[in-house]
Amino acid sequence: MIRHVCVGAVLMLLINIEGTFCLYPPQDVKLVGSYLQWKKPPDEDSVLYLLQYKHGSKSDDEWYNVMSHNETESRFKITPEFYGAVFRVRAEKGNIMSEWQYSKKVQCVNANACAPVMKLSVKPEKAYVTLENMDESLEKEHGENIQFNVSFWKVDNGGYSKVEFIITNSRKHKLELESGQTYCFQVQYLFYEKPYGNVSNQSCAIIPETLEMIKSRDLLFIILTTLLFTAMCGVCIFLLFRHHKKVKQLLQPLRLEIPDHYLEFLRSGDGEFPLQACPSPSSQSLQSCDMIIVIENSSVKQKGQEEEHVF
Ligand SMILES: *[C@@H]1O[C@H](CO)[C@@H](O)[C@H](O)[C@H]1NC(C)=O
Ligand SMILES: *[C@@H]1O[C@H](CO)[C@@H](O)[C@H](O)[C@H]1NC(C)=O
Ligand SMILES: *[C@@H]1O[C@H](CO)[C@@H](O)[C@H](O)[C@H]1NC(C)=O
Ligand SMILES: *[C@@H]1O[C@H](CO)[C@@H](O)[C@H](O)[C@H]1NC(C)=O
């Protein structure tokens, strides 16, 4: 019996001691607008808070200390780099520290850094812009007061035309644009008609031409080339008629006439070359044979047929 009382007393003592050394965690940790805020633990007046964050949602992702936040202040301004992050905060007093308390994920409405996500598709004379939110927090929070400012401009030989823009609430937009031209698009949120968050990346596309435009352009090209070709032919024919005597003269030296003696030679039948008609090399030297050929070649011109019979 006494033993039981003793154990009970010791346990009570232990619990009491633990109570004095333990620290309640910060209360009511939440994201409000662009602030993370919490309340101090009950019955504590001067504690420090340690604030950490991590970007991934996996359990082995690393937690990082939020710089410049190890103080008694119980709120923290969220800057754009914390988009998508989760925070945790704990109270510290001397060597004692509380459990961690976790926040929700930072969304567009907290980070003030979102841009609408834009998808672009083009058809002849048209562009379709589809807009999506990175998350739905802005619309949930601000509803109709959040709008899209879709701006677009034409890119021409490296220059830019005036920027046009449309303010819209709808997620899908059709724009009538000039075919065969390159256009660039970007989009930003408007909050109460003031620019809000980041500007989206630019997205550019060439607006295609309609089938009729391509066809009529091809047709025009064919007509023009045909006309040009006919005109050139006409000019040629005209010139030929006008100067046909001159042209004839010019062409004359080009006429291919085979000299008579070659014709004779070809007609002589055997078609053998004079060299082979030489008397046998045993009796006469090659040199003399060459001589005969030379004579034959020069004499044929004057004497014609007679010489042929010599060989
Ligand atoms: C925060 O400050 C307390 C007290 O000055 C100190 O013990 C603790 O190590 C600090 N934590 C960090 C992360 O700097
Ligand atoms: C918005 O732009 C800032 C720099 O201007 C950048 O640090 C931040 O990551 C951007 N936020 C998003 C959500 O793209
Ligand atoms: C929409 O965006 C364009 C381009 O950034 C800008 O010139 C225009 O002033 C914006 N419109 C409004 C109402 O802010
Ligand atoms: C914008 O472009 C950068 C780099 O080209 C890319 O890292 C980023 O994710 C893009 N942002 C959006 C909203 O597509």
C-alpha cells in the first residue's frame, strides 16, 4: 500500500517536472492573404519562434530555416519564392522547444506571384487562347474581381506593332488575326483592374493562311509565269523575223559540211587508215611510211580520186 502511494507520488512529481519543462506549440498557424501568422502558446509571454519551409511534398524533402525569422514576432510576410512551399513553426524557450505546427501550402492568393497559364492554338485567321490558373485560390478568394489581361502584338521583320489587349473573365478566347503573320501573346491577372502577380511567358505563333488563300496565290503565280513566258517567246519570235537575214548569216559558218575528200575516203569501202595501207615494214622504214601519209594528205586535196587508187 505504502509502495503504491510512493510510486504514485513519484509519477506525479515526474509529470509536474515535465509540465514545467514542456512548451506548448504556437496556436492557429494559418495563411492569411500574403502573411503566415500564428498565436503564441497559452500561458507564455516571451518565446522565440523558429520558422522553416520546404518546397516538395515528399517526406524526405529537406526543411530550410527561414532567414531572419527567429524572434518573437508571430507573423511572416510571404514573398514570391515561397510559392508552393509549406511552412512549419515551433516555439523555443531556452533549451526547451515545442512540437512543430504546419501550415497549408502557399497558393497564388498568398504569394502574389502567379501568372495565368496560357495555351495557344492557331487556325487560319484565328488564334485561340486558353487560360488556366496555377491553382484556384485567387478565384475562390476574389471571384469576379480577378480578370485576365491578354495582350498580343504582331512581329514584323524584327519590329513590333502596337500592343493590343483584351480584359476578360472567360477562360477561352478567340481572336481574329491577320493570316501569314507572326503574333506574340502574354497574359497577366488584373485584380480590381490593377496588374497583379507575374506576367506569363510570351508565346508566339504564325497565323496560318486559309486554303483559298494558298490556292489563289498559287493560281496567281501560275498565271504570272505563263504570261511572262509567252511574252518572252513573243519577243524572241519577233526578233527572229525582224533580223532573219542577219541571223542566217550568223548561222552559216556553223553549218557542218564534211569536206569532199573525207566523203571519198569513206566511200572507198574498206575504211582502212592510210597507215595500215603502208607497204610491209620489213622493206620500208616507218619513217618513209609517215612521209607517204603526209604526201597523201596534202595531195588528196588537189588530185582527188587518182591518189586513192595508189593505195
Ligand atoms: C534561434 O534563437 C535561439 C535563441 O537565441 C537559439 O537558441 C536558436 O539556436 C536559434 N535558432 C536558429 C535556427 O538560429
Ligand atoms: C514571379 O517572378 C519572380 C521574379 O520577378 C520570380 O522570382 C517568381 O518565381 C515568379 N513566380 C512564379 C510563380 O512564376
Ligand atoms: C494589359 O497588358 C498590357 C500589356 O502588358 C498593358 O499595356 C495594359 O495596360 C494592360 N491593361 C490594363 C488594364 O492593365
Ligand atoms: C517561363 O519560362 C521559363 C524559362 O523559359 C520556365 O522556366 C518557366 O517555367 C516558364 N513559366 C511558365 C509559366 O510557363
